[in-house]
Amino acid sequence: MAVRPDPEVGYRRPGDHRRLDGIVERRVFIQATPRVVWTTLHDPAALEAVFPELEFGPGDPAWPAAATMRMGRARLGLLREAARAESLEARPEAIFRMRVTGSGFQSEWSWRLEAVAGGTRVLHSGSLEPIDRWATILVRLGRATLESRVEAHLRALKDRAEATARAAVA
């Protein structure tokens, strides 16, 4: 049986693109168990690396349980403002969805984890909708697209989860 190489972050398949509803999807294979990937995704020390556009404030002790919230600041392009992150769905080792809103934007992010071939396939999707013309201009001036943000989230998650898995084996 031939072994397929590990696809790079942002590896595009026919279904990976910006959909008509404005949602961007990307997938990646991570050489770590779903438990390690889930733990890495919610590690307080890794939050700034996995979500570079958000500075989270102190969280509810139940975070990431569904319906819990965290306050923080969003940095999207030149748009800087207070934001609220709300966990919409949290099924350990399977799925996590959250909504981040501010006065000038709304966004929704989801991660779907599937155990595959001794590792984890992660399907990450996101949407970002500026609310008014000024917010749109400020977000675009940052030159980072929604696609690049989704790929950066996956790249950081992959790097940290695989490093954690290697450290656990050593």
C-alpha cells in the first residue's frame, strides 16, 4: 500500500475554497491524536499563536464549553476594537465552533477533528463580515485575506500539536 505524503497546511482539494456564503474552508492532517489537537487548540499559552488576530482576556472557568464567553481585543487589519468570543459548540476531540463579534465585524470559526490513520484530519472554516464601509476598509488595509487567516490558524495548530505529540513520545 502506497503511503501518501502529509499535505501542507492550506492544501486545496476541489471542495476547499471560498463558498458562495462567504465561508472559507481548509483542511490539514496533523500527526497527533485528536485529544492532543483539542488540548492544543484550547491551551491558554497557545491562544495568541493559534488566534493571532485576537487578544483574549480572562476566560470563564468553563471555557470552551458551549455558551461560555470571553472578552478581548480584535486586530483585523487596521481595525482595532473590543470583541466578544462566544463558544457555540464544543464536543471534546470532535468539534469546536465559536463566534467573535465586535462593533464593526462578525466572524465565525469552526474546527472539525477526525481521527484518521494514527493522526487527526482538521477541517477549519471561517467567515468574517465587516458591518459597515469603514470597517471593511480598515480590515482590507491589513492586506490579510480570510483565506490567509484560516491557513495561519491551521499552520499554528499543526506546529504546536505535532511538537506536543513529539514531546510526549520522547
